[in-house]
Amino acid sequence: MKLKIIDILLILFGLLLIYQIIRKIFGGSWSSEVIMIALLIFNLGLTWKISLNFEKHILWHKFKDNK
């Protein structure tokens, strides 16, 4: 359940970033610096989520090999 909430939050944040980037291209939106910081935070969130999934995958292999 916890990972699904994280997935939803990352998707919503990504959609907000895409919207703001499109608005920036056509003039008017967040400043460029704020968009860059938001992209870095989004990247950090994705990296964190991937690492959580990777740890679960490694644990799955450990339990599979022990059987």
C-alpha cells in the first residue's frame, strides 16, 4: 500500500512538472531555477523508489535460494 501511494505521488508530481515545462515553453510559469530544482527532486524520488524495488527483488532471490 505504501509503495502505491509513492507511485501516485510521483506520477502526479511528474504530470505537474510536465505541465509547468509546457507553460514555460509558451511563456509564463515557474522560473527556470524552480523547474530545475523540481526536476532534481523528482529524479531523487524516482531513484529512491527504484532502490526500494531493487531491495525487495534481492530479498526475493535470497528467500528463493533458501528453499
